[in-house]
Amino acid sequence: VIFADLTVLAVPYDMPVIGYGTKNIGTLRLWQAEPINTFDFLKFNAQDYINASVEQIKAEDISRVLYPNDDTREGKILRFKQQYFFCSASLQDIVKKHKASGYDIADICEKVTIQLNDTHPVISIPELIRILVDEEGLSFDKALDIAKKTFNYTNHTVMAEAMEKWGVDIVKEVLPRIYEIILQINEAFIAQMYADGMPKGKTDYMKMISGGVVHMAKLAVYCSSHTNGVAALHTEILKNDVLKDWYQLYPEKFNNKTNGITPRRWIALCNKELSALITEQLGDNSWITDLSKLRTLERLRGDNNMMQRFIDIKQIKKNQLAAYIKEKDGVEINTNSIFDIQIKRLHEYKRQLLNAFSILYIYFGIKDGSIKDFYPTTFIFGAKSAPGYKRAKAIIKYINEIGKLINEDEDVNKLIKVVFVQNYNVSYAEKLVTAADISEQISTAGTEASGTGNMKFMLNGTVTLGTYDGANVEIVEEAGEDNNYIFGARVEELEEIMKDYDPRELIGKNPKIKRVLDTLIDGTLSDGGSGDFRELYFALTDGASWHVPDHYYLLGDLESYVEAKLKANSDYANRRLDFARKCWANMCFSGKFSSDRTISDYAEDIWKIKPVQL
């Protein structure tokens, strides 16, 4: 793999992927960057010890840490190099295998389809063109045509950081030949738009290179056969807002492919007790590869004995999770409490801070007597933040401080427990999704593309407490709004609300919200003198240079959220069997969210391939 300042070897490491009941084994090919020259003996002999190994260090840094922190220019260059390294190595491998099979290079788009997941691998487009032109001798026009037929683009989030833009200076410095090709693609787009009669102003707005940056999402849509979102609402937002101009230009390219999860891992493997009950009731375990069969179990919702068996299984999983948390984190939790769980990447739009505010709102309500008969609840968080994401780290600190405050309060600590599990990962998630009573899916409407945690909880018989966002919309369509707890402003409402929304006005009118918010600045909770809590406060009240006040509408949704939370709490406490029926319904109607259905849709609509027996 060749960079302007360095050439490295891409060394493959193959990981076998064993399927469920299959006759073949898949292969996941991973790449490690290694130097061509590991050690410069002449420099070492001249006592230039550090520079004797500098090539090895530079090469190995490329694949040392996935997604390195890109706060600085050096970090951006390393991340850009890493993306290109993985893309180039994979494409060279694909081309080599294609030719080794005896196929003509010009037919590669007939035999290979490449799915671009978000904009991180979009540098693959000019790299494939480079290989076809520089190494295979094709014309640029032919190579561009092949690329357009080979690539497809999945947008996984509407967040700005995932719609990557690389500075022209970085692209030219690191990959000058790739920049030349991107320029050619840009010129081809402009020429095509002029020929089609598009006004110059709109062409200038849509072109791939503008304002000193390369817009990777634009490059992806232009050079792909298909562009898809990952939930129905998300795809509509792409078509009507984020990629509106591109949808108007290429409506035939856009489609939806709602995400899915594998039932093998997310119930059969991690919830053997519930799986055994399902198999018993259906007569065999064929549901593991045909999740739609769960729908027939809906008939058992009215069977109180069956609901009690379901409750007993949930209790087993709660006991297992409690033991795991005690072992891993040294925290004891009440297994007879409601397990209210939010596990996902830490990001402001996912609103872990809103969850924290709601806990404080309830805490103060219990203290002043305005909230009565609150059933004991353990609020469990699991999340990691990006290394340079200061606000996310402040939110983690804030949640832990809330946990300390409540734990030390004898008036409330029997009713509320806050746990932030350490080193949250898939192994931890397997324990958490099976034990949850309430699944927190509370992103600001219109910000979450889909989510898959919501599906994992649903499959294991958990109600969703959430906004009308992402795949929550489809979960409610499948299982019914009466079997979940939906709150908050919807996408179309927020468009109007945010035009004149003033959180300071809301705070001034609502002493309960003010009391909660003031914990960021009044000394109730300590940030260790960092000022990070204060920064969170002013982000909500005054905004910042890059966003308006409370741009994810935490304060506006807070009371609606607390109301839904208290309703779920009351239903669990007073109508336990009916609550179990809601959970059961979610499990029964989770079939749509199998990854088998998702992959089948991609295969049929995008990749144009049919299943074969290997």
C-alpha cells in the first residue's frame, strides 16, 4: 500500500466465521500494516537509534488502533491513512482473486459487489479506479463506469461526523494520485450536470470538492448503484433532508433496508432459558433461522401460567446479570427491582444525559413527596465515548456522581440504584439485553438512523421506553404502541418547535426542571473542578458556536419522558401479568428485525444475487 511518504505491506490475517447449521465456513480477512524495512542497520550503527526503527513504527501505527483520535491534524492524517490502508489492501485482494479465477478485469462489476458502510470506506471508489487505470490499463471513463456498477452505499447515521469531509490539503499530501482521481470524478460530475441542464449554482453546491474539502457522502452517492438508509424513517430523512438534492437527481438509487440482528447470538446463544420455552411451544427450533415463526406464540399472551413462566425466566436472567455485575464491577443490585437499561455509544443525540436528568427528577420527587409509590428500580448504563469527545466523558462522570448521591441517601437508596457498568462490550450486552424490563431508546426524534440494541431487547421480551425515532417506529408498528411506552416530540413537531425554542424560558417557568438542571452548577454534584459540568449546563441554556441551546431537546422532552417512565413503573408494580404480556408481544413480533430478513433484502434488491448451496 503506497502513501506519499511511506510504502507498507498489508499482511492478511484470516478469521474463520462459523455459521449456524451451515456446510461451509466464512472468512473474515483482517489486515495488519507492516514495514518493508523493519530496521535500518546503518542508522543504528551511526547511533541514530530512534530513526533506525522509525519506518517500522510509522507502518505499525497505521493499524495499531482502530479509529485513532482525530482531534489534531496528525490524528486526522493517521485516520485517513488507516482508512485508505484497509480499503486498498482489500481491493487489491479482490482484484487479484477475480483475475485468478480467469475473469476479465472489465467484468469485475458482474462478479463483485462492494457495500460501503458509512463514509469511512468511500476512499475505495478512487482506489478501485486507480487500480483499473494505472495497473490494468483501462480508460478513466471505463473505470468510473465499472466503479459505479460495483459500489453501493449504506448511510448509517445523519450525524455530521459520519458524513466525512477530508481537507484537500490532507488528501493531496497523503495520497496525491488519489486526489487527482477524485478531481477527475468531480469534473465528470460537473460535465454531466451541465449537459443535463443543471444550473451552475446547484452544480457548485453538489460537487464533491468544495470549500477546500472532499465530501465523501457526495462521492459515495454519485459513484454507487444504490444508496440506502437503515430504517424507514431514516431513509425518508435522507430523501427529504440530508441527501435531498441527490434524491431529486437520482431517485431510483434510493431505498430502505431496515437493520436486523442475528437471532443465533441475540437469543439462542445468550438466552437459552427463553429459547427452550419457545422451542417447547413451537415443537422444534426451526424458528432460530425463521424468526417470523415467533408470531404464532402471540396466542399465548392470555395464558397466565405461560406469562408466569416468562416472568420466572426473566428473573433467572436478572439474577445472572446481578451476579455478573457483582463479579465485574463489585456492585450489588436488588434483583427484585425493575431493570431499566440504556446501553449504546455515548453521544449527546442518544441522550444519556436526559436519562440522568429523569433519574434526578424522580429522586427529587421522592424526596419532596410529589412522587409516591415508586417501585424500586435499578437504572443501568453501559457506554463508551470517543477518546476526544469531552462532553461525552463529562456525561459519564455526571451519571456516576448521581449514582454516588443516591447511594448515600438513606431516604431513597432502597428505591433507586444507578449503575454504570465498566468496559461495556458485546459479552456484557448479552447479559444485559436478556435481563432488562425496560429498554431505553430515547434519542431525539430524527437523529437515530435505526439502532439495533432496541431490536435485541425486543427479541428478549422487553418493552421499549422511547421516542418515535429510528427503528423504534417500526418496533411500534410491529408490536403496537400500547405494548411500549412512547414519549416526546416527533420529527415533524420538532421542525416547528426548534424555530423559536428557548430553553431558558422553559427553565424559568418550571422549577422542577430548573432544580434538576442546576445540579450541573450548584455544587450538588462534583466534576472535580474541571468545569465540565458547567460547560454542559451552558450548552443547554446558551448553546455553543456550533449549535443552538439544547439542540437535542433534552429539557423540552424531560417531563413527557418522566411521565412515560412513571407509567411503566406503575404498570410493572400494579399489573405485573399485563406488563409481562406487553413484553411477550414484543418478543412475538420481533421477526421483522432478523438479520436474515435484512440480508435477504440486500441480496435481492441491491446485490442481485441468489442463494446457493456451498
